[in-house]
Amino acid sequence: MSSIALAALPWVDLLPCDRQQGWSCLGVGLFFLGVAAVVGFLVSWLALRLAGVRPAWQVAATAALLLWLAGELGDRAGAWTLPDALLPFVTAAVFALAAALTAPRPLLWRPRIALLVALALCWPLSALLGGHRADEGLRDEIAGAGVPLYAPDVAGYRIRTPLASKPGRWFGFTLLPDRPGADADDPNHWAVRVTVQPVGPTFRPPVCDALDLGSTVRAEGCEQVAPDTWRRVGPYVVFYFVRRGDHLVVMSADGRNNTEADLRALASTLAERDPHYFVR
């Protein structure tokens, strides 16, 4: 509880980090985290001693470890922060659990083992829950992109980094070729970038102004290669512009690792997809 009280103080006003010579904001933050941990342990140990708990230091140390573990599990699971009103009850429950784990009575060894096994299982389960919550959040973000979710048939590719920009009303993702030699750590040279956006007033072929994952592209001299489909071949990057009604799909890739035949095949399979299509 003392750590919580220290964290609640207005340290920004009391000790602004930008005024400390030789200290960054991160350094000041880490310093006070350390201070809060030490003070919290000492105050907990003293309170337990006064309450007649023995050995007090074991209970305090175990409670500190359990509180840290609870915070880590909450972060991994993507859980909401507990309301301040519940913190005293949660802290009391953690200290009671710590006292049970460190009690010197040998009859408690079976419940202790069961509890330790349950805590060990919580680690992978929290990661699964956190991944599920993150995927659901990403699906909701994609569904609210404000543009149709056009995408090609991704057979032979892996969808990477889908993102939606609500202020700019565009949606994009990258496709990494799923073939030998494709370097997943070098997407700039291997990935195909796909961006869905409203048709802008400056998109007037042969001037194909558009967005490429948020970056403005001024593609002068783009040529029509199919109905509602244009391309521009640069020194390194090949662009394909595919119009679907009031929306435009831009595909771009490094022409040295992705052939025009690959891009044209992708463009021919563009269709509206479900948000689950992009999160697998």
C-alpha cells in the first residue's frame, strides 16, 4: 500500500525530471520505482512484525513477488487496471496468500504445490488470453477503417502488420511472399504493400497521386494495363493502381524481388474481405 501511495503522489510537480541535471525522465522514473519497492517492502515487514507475524520478512518478500507476478499476468492478459477501491482488498488477499505459502506448518505442503502449479499455468494462459484480446481489438480496428476491406487472394503470401487510419480513412497491410529465399526481416525489399483509400481529386491518370501505407506517392506517367488498372514502373519500385468504384487500391513492391506478373495476378483477385481475413 505504501508503494501505491508513493505512486499516487504528483512527482511531476514535486520533482520535474527535465530540471534534474544528468537525469532523464526515464532515469527519474526508474529511481522512484526502486524507492517505492524498497519502502513498500520495509513498511510491509514492519507492519507484519507489529502484527505478530513470523517470519515477517518471508511473508513480505513473497507478497512482493506475488504482486509483481499479478501485475505481469495482467499485462500479458491485456486486462483492465483494477479500480483503486479494490486495491486494499487485493493487497490483503495477496498478503494472506503469502502468509499461507510461507507458514512453517508441514501439513500445508500439498495446497502449496497445487497453488504453485496453478500459478505456473497462469503464465501461458495469460499469454493466450492477451493474444486473443489483441486479435479482437485489431479486428475491431480494421472493421472501423471507413473503407472497403479490399485484399487479393493471399495464397502463397502471409499477411503482415494490418493497420487502419481513421483520420485519413485508409487501410493497409503488407504481404510477405511465402517462398524460399524471402527474408521476413527485410520487408522493404520483399513485401508487397497494399493500401485501400478513397479516390482522391488528384488521381487523374496518367498522374496517379495516392497513398502508399500513409506516404504520398506522385506517380506521373502511369499507364493503363487493364480496365480500371494502371501501373508505374520506377527504378526499384513497381506500383499498381486498381480502382473499385469510389475507392482505390494501391499495390507497391520492389521490382527486383516481385515480378509484374506477381503483382498483376494479385490485382486480378482483389475482392472485399472480412476483418478475420487479416488476423489469423
